[in-house]
Amino acid sequence: MNRTVEPLLIGTDLDGTIVGPGGRVSARTVRALRERIGRGDRVVFLTGRSPWDDREQLPLDLLTERMMVCANGAVDVSVETGEILRAEVIDDEVMGLIAETCRRLFPGGSFCVDGIGGTVIEQDHPWREQMNAAARPVRDVVAPDALEGMGPFKVTYLHPRAGIEEMLAAAGPLLSDRVTLTYGSSVSPCFLEFAALGASKGAALERRARALGIPREHVVSFGDMPNDVSMFARSGRSFAMSTAPEQVRRAAGAVIGDVREDAVAGVLEGLHGSGSRRNPGGREGLEEGLEEAPVRHGEAAEAAR
């Protein structure tokens, strides 16, 4: 039977998925990704990190498209020059709405804003001492001129006491038709993350697949947080880490181990051949191109928790 080999597009989150507690990608995961690239597959990292965050410990040579998706899908950045290649910007009206809503619902929090012009952080923000020296402290992110020339693409609001479920339940109904809303931590201090409406990792992954001519059934994604769910919906195969919140595990096609177990590498090593195969008489999807992998489905995944 005549079969043609097609490449996969492998889209993976970083922190908690392939980047462990030490801030590095394991040698095993690097080898597994490099092996897939050698077979013709494409690799893209999709992260909630700012494009201005340190990338020195990341294996950027693995990025076949020479770019990385940052800020929860709002930004594409060149890994060679650091140039912003694409950005979906939050306009002034929406920025004002975000600030007013968060402060009214949960007073006492702090904003950090990443944009084309760099990073602005409020003076009392707990992250201030950890930020890049180039981050500009301000009293109030919506004060006149505070964000002039910024072109904001990612906004975070951190609160020292409010729980993440409480924050989402209150802010979501008021803002979800104006912004893309997710969160970066469910452990106190919790913070909400805002991007322009429609910006997401899933949209960025789909855009990259379309540019490469790779159909959805040949897209493989990995993640561990709510900002990764949009990738799962646009992938032929999707894998959530066992440490992911329940709604993330339920959204994935399968649940695997955690980053300390090199679970992503285990799945990649289970892929055989060069990509998956399409039969001209009827598609045979990625299931055929996977050997037994350490995955759990449905009730078994929940029981493992």
C-alpha cells in the first residue's frame, strides 16, 4: 500500500512541562526532541513567559522555526535577535477596564505589564526585586504616561490574599468578552493573566501549523496549565501533565507523568517512524504512530490523582 510520511508539529509548554524546578530542560527531553527533528518533525515552544525573560537555560537550537511563542500566545519572538515578530496588543480602553475591575473586586493587588516597549511594574509589587533591571517601576500602571509607548500584550494582577477560584469567578463574567483571561498560579499569592481577546497558545499553534501546511491531526501538544487547554483543542494528540489542575487534565487526550519523570520525553520516544502516516485511501491518524506510552485516560487518570 502506498503511504507518504508527513511531519508532526510538536508544540510544548515550558515551565512544569519540560522545564523542571531547576529551570532547565533535561538531557533526555532534549535528546527526544532532537530525535524527532532528525525525522523531519517541527518543534515550537509556547509559554506564558514574557519575551523579555531570561532564555539562557533554554535549548533554543531545538526551535525549528527559529521563533518562540510568548505571553500566552500574544507574541512571537525571534530566538536569534530577540525581535518581536508579531504582537497582539491590549488597547487603552481595555487596559483601563482591566485595572478598574481588578481593583474594585480585589483591592490591594499589584499590576505588572509586559509590552513591546518592555516591562512596567508597580512599585509595591512583590516581584519587583526579581525583575529584569530594565523593568520600569511606576506608582500606577494606568496613571497618565505610565504605559506610553508600551503596546501592552500581557497584564498580570497579583493579589496577596484572594484565591484563584474566587478571582476567576468574579472577574471572568465581567471581562471574558473583552480579553483572554487565564491564571499563572493557583498557590498564594495568586495572579490573573490578561491578553488581547483571541490571543492564545492554541491560536498561535494553529497559525504555525497552517503556515507549515501541517494538518491538525499531525499536531501534538503538551501542557500543564489552563493556558495550555487552547492548544489541546487544536491538536490531533494532546497530553496533560499529571500535576495539572483537574480541568486541564480533563481537556487533554491523555494524562502523562510529571516533568521530574521526563514524561514528555517518554511520549516522544514512543513515537515511531518519521511523523505519522496518511493512507491516501483513508487517514490513519497519530494513534498508529504511537507505541505504548505512559498515558492514562479518563477515570484512570482521575484515580491516579
